[in-house]
Amino acid sequence: MKKYVCNLCGWEYDPEVGCPEDGIAPGTPFEDLPDDFVCPLCGAGKEEFSEED
């Protein structure tokens, strides 16, 4: 699975790990995150994330 990086602060979403502190289970693809998901560090919305090269 591809990782996604917040364009504002650089926090990385790794689907293998998920985001347990926000209730996102490991193995959850970025595309399946809720529309209201925000970066846990800076609060940026999903639209502020880019696929990591």
C-alpha cells in the first residue's frame, strides 16, 4: 500500500500501521479514510495529503 504525506507538516500516513489513536485500524487504505479525517499533527484535511514517491 502507498503511503501519504501531509503537505503542511510532513506527517506520514502508513496504511500498514493505520492511525490507532484516531480509531483507524492497521491495513486501512488512505482512500478508505473517512472524509473528515484530519492530520493528527496539524489538523489538515485529506485534500492536503500527497502520495509519497
